[in-house]
Amino acid sequence: MRKEREFTVPSQRTPRRPRPGPGPAARAAGPPAAGPGVRARARYWVDRTVVRGVSALVAWLALACLGLVAPASALLVWTDSKAPDTLQGKAATIWRTVGQTLRLGGEVGPPLRMVLSVFLALVSLLYVSFLVGIVTTALTDRLAELERGQTTVVERGHTLVLGWSEQTPTVVAELLAAHAQRGRGAVVVLADRDKTEMERELRDALPPRARVRLLCRRGRPADPAALARVTPAAAEAVVVLPPDTPGADARVIRTLLALRAAVGEGCAVRIVAAVRDGAHLPTARLAAGPGAVVLDVDDLAARLLVQCVLEPGLALVLEDLLDFAGAELHVLRPPGLPGRRYGELAAACPDACAIGIVRADGTPHLNPPPETVLVPGDGLVVLAEDHRATVLPAAPPSGAVPFPLRPPAAARPRRALVLGWNRRGERVVEGLARGGVAAVRDDGDGEPAAPEEYDHVVVLAGPDDDGHPDPDGRALVTLLHLRARARESGRSVPAVAELTDARNRPLAPAGPRTDLLLTGRLAALLMAQVSQDAHLAAAFDALFAPTGDGVRLRPVTDFVPPGTEAPFATLVTAAARHGAAAIGYRPRNSPRPRLNPPKTGTRQWGPGDVLIVVGPA
């Protein structure tokens, strides 16, 4: 039988491709990077150890200490000539050294004694560690509480500022200056803001080398618990500021309610607050209670705008009059005041300028007739450096040579162009009408139409939406157009521009005849003034009234002939003969006014000098 041959089919496996070698770029880059180094591995090991918890950290710490202390102790014993000769003695000495170094007892002897020694040392170490930890935690919590501004203020006679706004630094700076004049006191700020940020923003307000303190605390002013930490019942005055957020007036009203609940009904604490919208003024006054002063910021801004239109160049005078730098208003009640006439008292103030009186019931009378007699309880309102102004005793009338009176110029009809509009616009127009100025409203966008055809231009800030990012932007653009039109036409019209942010003053393209009125800053200055003397609220209200006696700017030549060399006291007398009270002057070569200047210095008065008086329009 024939045997069949077996055939084997060759395998069809695909031949293996050779691995591609490194390309030219790889060969040029050199060998591959090495793995993580020793330092990286050590950091990784430390991270893993820390993650395991406290027990792992304590164990490794003990091993590390033993690894350092034991060899060093052995080396110390072996190099000591007084060490025991036997190995057992050397070991006992090494153990004692290690125990003393690590505070583990270090007792030698039977094993039980050594174990008990180590146990007692561990208990002692645990006790000390817990004690240090408790003390450290308490101190840390206390420091954190101080950092957060949660501690209680233990002060008396301080001024308390509640709330935070753009005007808080202005108010605090003025209050610190007022306390510095008295040489004592503290200003406490409570606001829902970080304490460190408040202190950083208010640090520049501290007067140098003055014995006054600035304390900041964090908390909601409407929270009774937060109010209790700043001791409002022991304060001399409380200032409530409207915040720069929507619903500011509602927050002020809630703060006033919480304040009355904290101080009680019969507590004699001066309360000064402000609302932005006059519609909320009656409610805020009810919440503040009797005796409190609540300012209407809109009404104040409108009246100041009207006065600046009627008296061009008045903005800087008002700002200087309201701040505590230099001279400010004071109510004096020195002995011997009752029974004297106002005219004689005005001439008896060598270092102050009298502008009126305040009756016992708080009613002010600015620039009263010279024959007005003061009765018990009346006070003399003066412009002076501080409340220590001098009132001389009664003296016979001086024989000063009177200057001839110049008849006032006849008033002529005037027109004002109002650019922009906000909720204060209607009050501005009404106030201008009472002052004899017809207002024409033009709130359209773009370049104003023919401002040179008017006698005055009023630029209002806006819009009135709370929290608007740039309420002064439109006013700045309008001032830019006004300056361009003045250069084209060659006629510069007196202008008054309202700004809400003092930081925009350097940016404003204002000409030499433009008054920049910072209404928010002036309101803050007024609140600071009233907080130090509640009688000044009625005096300033009468001073800023649209009619009656107010701050006026008059040419010096209306009172004395040009070229007259005389002291300021002579102009005070001449102004009194004209029925006005002189409080300062503005030199012809300077835009800054000089209020309550020295009355004895002689200078030459001429055209361009302006006398600042309190009198009728």
C-alpha cells in the first residue's frame, strides 16, 4: 500500500515591522528626560505623610528627634572622660541624656521604673501641649475677633458714624478735626464692611499728633446687636449716612428705628441723618424722633445750586465755610451777653465775625438790626477758628470815619440755561424764579444750543438711579462742549456744574467762570457741622434759604473807595452800615476766599477785590 506524502502549508504571518528610530528632531534633543529628582520625591513623601493625619506626623517627629538626639547623646557620653567604663553604664548615661533632652524622664533602673518615668513624662508633655494649644487658640480667636471688628467699644462722649458711602471719609475727617480742636475724643464707624478696608481708607483722615482715636467696627447699622457694641447711648452725637446702594433711604429709616430702640426715648444724644429723596423725609423724621436733625440732600443741593447761580464764585466759599479747616460757625454764650445790643457785640469780637443770634428756643436771626437786644438764653453766632473766640466787654463807640454809602445797582432781568435733568431740577427752577432768574430747560443730548445768549448756565448731574456707575459722565461732557463754545464765541458765561463725586473735580473741563459744586461733599460737611452743635442746623437752614439773608459776594468798592488802605475791621464797620455782616474777602489775584481774616492787618483795597458778607440779596 502506497504511503501518501504529507504536505505542510507555510505560515502566513505578517512580518514584524522594525520600530521607527528617533527622528532628527528627537536625536537633536538628546536623551529622554530623567524621572523626578530626589527633591521632588521628598516633597511627595512629605505630602503623603501630612495627608495621613496627626498620628503619622507625631510618629515621624518622634523618630526624627530620636534619630538626632540618640547619636548625639552617644557621642557626648563616649567622649566624656568621666563617663562609666562599662557598656551598661554608658547605655544608662545615654538613656538619661536622651530623656533629659526630650523630657522623657531619663530614669534608670528596673524596666518598670523606666516605663513609669516615660509615662509620667508623656502625661506632662500632653498636659503642657494641651495648655499651650488652648491658650494659642484663645489668643488666635481673640485676634481674629479684633481683626473682624466684633469687639465692644467702651467710650463716652464719642461721635458715632453709622453706614458707609462715598462721603464717609469726608465726614470722618471733619469729625476728627473737630475733636482735635478740643484735644480729645474718638470717632467710631460702624458699617457692614471689612474692618481692615475701612481703616485703610480712613487712615489719612487722622490728624497728625492729635489726641483723637479712630475706631472701626463691622456690623449692620440696623442690627440692634451690632449697635450695642458701639455704645450709642454713651455717644455725644450719632451721624447716619445713606449708603450708595438702591433703597438707601429705607436703610436709613431702619437704622434710625434701631437707634431709637438702642438709646431709648429719653437719651440726650444728638442724631443727624440724611435722606436722598425728599419724599422720604417725613418718615425719616418720625423714625428719628424729636430733637433729631434729618437733612434732605436733594433740597440742600437745589438751594446751594441756586445760590451759586445768584452769586457766581460762591462754591469755594461754601466749601470753606462748612469744613473744619480754618474758621467755621460757632454759637457763643459768654457771661454778660444778655442785655447787650447785637451791633455792639458784633464790634466787640476781635478774632471772630458775628453774623447773627440764636434765641433760647433755637430760632436763628441772621444779620439782625444793630439795636436788637439779647435776652437770657440767647447765643451769638460767629465765624471763628474755634469755640474759644473772644467777646470783649461793652465799650464806648469808636470815632471811625464813615465812608459814603453807594446805592445798590438796579436789578435787571436774567435768564439761565439748565442743561441736564434730575429730580432736583424742579426745585432749582423754582428757586431761580424766586431769585428773579428765568430758567430755560434743555435736557437734550449733544452740544447745548447757544449758551452765550444766556446770563447763567446750570449743569445738573444725573441720572437719579441709585447705584449708577457714572452719574457725573454727562455733566463732564456738557462742560467740555461749553468750553468749546466759549472759545468759538469769545464770550464766557458764568456756569455752575453739579458733581456727585469729588474725584471728578480734577477731570472737569471748567473755565475760570465755572463753579464746580460737589453737592454730596457739601452735604457731608454740613452733617459734620450739625453733629457738633445742634443749634447750627437752623442757622445753616436760614443761611441757605432761597430768600432772606444769605452769603453774598460784593465788590469791595461798594463799601470803600478804590485804593483805600485800611484793616479788615474797617470793612466790617462799612458793611454793617450797609446792613450786612462781613465775614471775609477774596483777593483779586486768587480764587480762594479768606474767611475771618485778622482784623488788624492793613492792606490796599481796590477793583477786583470781593467782600464776602451775610446780608440780603
